[in-house]
Amino acid sequence: MLLKSINYWSMPGGLEGTLDVVEFIRLAKDHCFEAVELAIGESGSLGLDTDEAKCQSILVEAEKIGIQVASVASGLYWNRSLGDEDEQTRSQALDELKKMLQITSWLGCRTLLTIPGSVDVFFMPERQPLAYAHVWRYCQEGLKAAIPTAEACEVRMGIENVWNKFLLSPIEMATFIDQFQSPWVGAYVDVGNVLAFGYPQQWLRTLGKRVVGIHFKDFRKSVGTVDGFVDLLEGDVDWPEVMAAIAEIGYEGPIAAEMIPGYRHHPMVRIANTSNAMDAILS
């Protein structure tokens, strides 16, 4: 079944990592979400130093509150990734990916949103672009090295389509995933991110059974920049087609709203709006 979920970064304090995980879960429940997507940071409420005991305590609290911890994401990939230029940085990124796979497993989740590398990072203009072939090669090597850990943890690495100028079409994404011949590498489709260069329903249908996670957000193509992200139902996502595609590929699992950035004033109103919109879309 599809689970109505919300990503940690959507809440005030989420991007900064200052929002307590249990408080986030309470807020999600208060706003009628069935599940949550937690986010691993370098430190903070759920950092790389998180141990199994901490994960178990989170799960106990989530059960008391009555909500499922369904998936895990991380923003660490932007600072260092498997496809980076420097060998030492790539090695550190691999070690961190393995840690995050273990944390994801301790949290009882089967999918870790993964961004293996970037040709460039649109919000870090000081960073020099990398050669596409370089990113492909080292992302491939890094993910291959992480597969044994993913298998041991029984966690799938869901490669997300983000604005990183890498894997820009669903066929290219499928080709990249298929080379691993592993059930532990799949696709995490963000339906709003696609609108700048494609159609989410086409991505979903092309990727099919490779899809291991889905993000909901909306986007106005006429804006075309990061300012084009708007509330669900306010943009150009063809929601009936997206839902039809999700049904066709047989995806069952969490669908996490990722609403970034929050409102400047009264940010929890955006969470309420998101919950109401998801009820309409999922019905």
C-alpha cells in the first residue's frame, strides 16, 4: 500500500538538523501523515554517530505515537560524494554511505535516498563542474563497493533525480542502474525535480520496477528556477497521470512530500496544506 509520508527537511529546523527527531514524528502525526522520512546529517538529531540503541529508541517512540519510520535520506552527498574529484573525499563518502546504510537498517527501513555524485551543484556556485565521464566512472565504482554492505543491511540505495546535471533522462537512469545487476540499487523518483527537463509519469513508467522510492513536490515550468517549486497542486505536475503511472508500475511503499523551502512566516501552515493536498492526490 502507498504510505502518506513527509520528509524531515520539510519541517522548521529540519534543514538545519536542529529539529528533534521524535518531535518531528509527533508533528507529522499531528498533521495526519502515516509515515516519515528521516534525514541523516553530519551531526545533530540523527548524525553519522547514531548507534543502534538510538535507532531503537526512535522506533519505540514512533510506535507509541502511531506512525511508521518508512525511509531515510541524507544531504551529506552535496558536500562529498562517490563521484567527487578527490580520491580521499570519495573514500570518505563511501565510508559514510556504508554507515548510513547501517543506520537505515537499524531504523527498520528498506530504502536510503542516495545521490552518488554531481557534475555541478547549483546552490554551490564556488564549486567547479566535474567532467560527466568522471562522475559516471567513480559513482559506478563507489556504488559497486557499497553493494555488499547494502545487501548485508537489506537496504536499497535509491538514486534520486536531482538538479546535479547527471542522469538526465529515465533511459540513462535505467542504464546506470541496470549495470549493477543488483536489487540493492534502484531509482528514487522526485516528481517535481523532473519538470525542469521531463515528465514524471514518463520517468515512472520507464523505470518501472526499479523505483524504490518517490518524492512528491510541485513545480512551475514557466519559472524554471529553484523559485519554481510551489505547494502541491499549484504547479505543473499532472497528478492524475502520475498516480496512474504509480499504479501501473505496481509501486507500493512510502510517498514522501519534500517541501523545501518552508514558508517564511508560519511554516507549519505549509505542512497542513501538504497533508490536505496529498489526501486529494492519493485518493
